[in-house]
Amino acid sequence: MNNGVNIPCVGFGTWEVEDGQVATDSVRQAISAGYRHIDTAMNYGNEESVGKGIRESGIDRKDLFITTKLWNTDHGYESTKKAFDVSMRKLGLDYLDLYLIHWPNPAMFRTEYQQKNAESWKAMEELYRAGKIRAIGVSNFLPHHLDALLKTAEVIPAVNQIRLFPGYTMDETVQYCRERNILLEAYSPLGRNTILKREALVAIAEKHGKSPAQVCLRWCLQHDYLPLPKSVTPSRIIENTDLFDFTLSEEEMKTLHTLDITGDEWFDPDLADF
Ligand code: A2P
């Protein structure tokens, strides 16, 4: 990342991973399959179970990279510090690797969201400087949200975690972040399982003897995006790490860029009702 901290190049996503045994087991299985990077969020409602899976893995804390996120109801200086403490308690951790502002523009702060982000960011900068967080960043931020944040930020975000998959390419946000050395993390890198049967994607996968999911994740890596695939299926958890024995051609990358994603809906963070 732009602050010199290393981040494992594939992360295990836990959005909509059911709280309880499912979350604990899948995190433990992911770590046993070789993942060293786990991504959760206060709003996923599974931080405690994720923390349990981390402890059950038996892997040294310092060899793992853990991300969680500040939820919309906690924006503001004091609330951010409190929410951070709650997340840490739930996860059972004494430091965090990456803390993200989950959404730029919560419905409840719509008329003052820029001020709220500035306050949250100040709190996060303090936690970062105090060594409680190794890197701080944002999620779902579009260029205008970042422009506003950067007016008062002293620390440039290390990461912007956005929705990215073949056909859903967020070109302007990607360019903006690249120009400022902000690492792009890709959530829903498999298009939430909606694109994996698309003919063009299946054809590329067959040519390389890989699965469509592996092609999506390889597409991320070749763009220098950090994919966060989610799965609760042990065989898929393993499959989603087996990405380093093939290379997509320029032509295949172009085909994937414009993959047909008809039926998918663009979600505008400025209009979210949460
Ligand atoms: P499951 O968790 O039941 O294994 P995304 O990461 O884009 O949000 O996609 C997650 C969805 O894709 C989940 O429904 C997950 O199902 C499914 N999935 C994850 N890995 C694979 C894979 N390798 N092949 C097919 N589907 C997958």
C-alpha cells in the first residue's frame, strides 16, 4: 500500500457470510487454505464469529491481515473511536491492519456527509498514528467523495474498496485512485455469482483450463486490483486461491472489460437509503 505496509494480494470476503458457525468455519477453512487476509465489517454482523475463526486457525496474529469497516450510523469523531473499540472487542484483536469508512454518504448524514467523513477520518488518523491501525482507507467512494475527504485529510487513504468485476469496471474511480496511489480492492469480484455463466467468460476459462471464477479473479490481479472473493464452500475457497499459473492475454482482458452484465444494477452511493 502507499504507506509501505504489505497487504496479501487476495483477501477472503465475508459479506453475507452467516454469523455463527458458518462464519467461524469458513474463516478457519480459508486460513487453512492459505488466505492470510480476511475482510469483514461491523455491518456484516459477523465480527465475533470471524474473530473466533481467526483464533481457531492457530496462525500467528502478525501473519494475518485483518480489515473491518466503520458503519454509517457511527460517522463522526467520537462515534468512530467508539465503533472502532467495539469492532476490536468483537474481533478479539488488539490492533487492526486496515480500517475503512464503509460508505461515503449515509442517509442519516446526507446534508452534512462531508463534515462527518472529515471527522471520522481525523479519528482514524489518530488511531493510525497511535499504532492501533496499520492502514486506513475508504470503501464505495467515488471521485467527488474523495475530493472532499482530501481537502482536510492529512493521511491519504491507502485503499478504496469498490464493487469491481468483469463488465463492472468503474473506470473513472479506478483512474482517480491510480493517479493518487490508492490501492483498489474489488468486492463482489465474481459479480456475486451472476456472471459466471456468461458465454464469453466461460470460453476464456475453458481455453485456460480454469474456472470462470478463477478468470474473474485473475482479471482483478492483472489490473492490480485486490480481489475479495466470498465463499462458504470449502472447494471454492481453495479454487479461488489457485490463480497464479495462467495469464490472460490483452485481448481477453479487453473482452472481459466489456462483458455483458445485463440485469446488474448500478448502485449510487449518494442515493442509498441506509
Ligand atoms: P458460496 O458462498 O455458496 O460458495 P462475490 O465474491 O462476487 O460476492 O460472489 C460470491 C458468490 O459466488 C457466492 O454466492 C458464492 O457461493 C459464489 N462463489 C464463490 N466462489 C465461487 C466459485 N469458485 N465458483 C462458483 N461460485 C462461487
